[in-house]
Amino acid sequence: MLWFIFPIDTTISWEGHGGGFLAGLTICCIHQVPIQNIKKDRWEKDDFNEEEDEFLQTLRRKTCNFIEKKSGRNY
């Protein structure tokens, strides 16, 4: 990404790209916003137990095809 600050084509202004990079970097450094903690849902917490969850138990009783397939793929 930094390579394109200095375009290879002679008809493109490298000064404009360099100026945009410096302006963006300056604004980024001045206007820093702290990252807020994202609230986790109950099933994302480390102490969540699928066997004790009422919703999952009801869903499994009503549907036959709600079985997780451990295939190693992350979709």
C-alpha cells in the first residue's frame, strides 16, 4: 500500500499521493478514538455450557437436523 504513494506512471502526481498520505496520517494521529469493549453475548463467554442452555435444548428437541458438523472449515 505504501508503494503506491509514489506512482510508477509519470502522468500521475506523486506529490498528491504523498500529500494525501501525510494528511491522513496526521489526522489519524490527532483524532484518536479509544476502542470500546464490545459486549459479548452469553454464548460467546468462556463459561457457556451448551448442555444447560434452554434455547438450544428446545431447538434440538424440535428439529432433527440441528447437529454441528466438525469439518475443520471455518465458514
